[in-house]
Amino acid sequence: MEPMGDRQSLVSDQLSPELAALAQRIEAVALSRRGDELALLELLRLLEQLHSQIRETWFQETLPTNRHRLYALLRDIEAKGGWPYIKRMPLRSLLAYMDPSPESSPEANNPNPPT
């Protein structure tokens, strides 16, 4: 599999074989969509939906009901990287990729702008 540029692969020695295989498959799908922003956005939306579904259904059902299990959960969260969170790209970051030249704007290509 092609490496993800300067970033490390998602696969970690700490993952179970089942999750490592899943991570490799997701990485392969992302790489196959490289250069297609709409296809990558579709993948990101799917991952966000899955994250929400897992968190709001199966994970919440398993939350600790006693202090011992709560302590174990909090220790795991602290030791292994915190709470899972899907970060969204701020709009300003997205706009940073746009060409600032006036001739690249839609208005520049329209000889009859709306009045």
C-alpha cells in the first residue's frame, strides 16, 4: 500500500487484527480517492456518521455503572490519547486553498454581473 505522504499510516501495533485490517481498508479507499475532493468529502461524512452512531448507541450502552469501571475507562482514555473526536476543517482553512486572483472568481467570468 502507498504511504500517506509525510503522515504515518493509521495502522498501529496497538490495534487488534480486526481493527488494523479495517484501518488499512479505509486508508486504501482514501488513497483511491486522492485528488477527488467530493469523493473524499463523502468518505469523511461516512466516517463522521459511523462515529456518531457508534458513540450514541453501542458505546453509551456500555458506559460504566460503578466507580471501578469508570476509573478504568478514564485511565484508558488518559493513557491512550484522550476522547475520540472528529475535527472539522474550519472554513478559513478551506478558503486558504482558493486562488486569490480576481480572474479566478466566478464574477470575473460573468460579463453581465447581476445588478
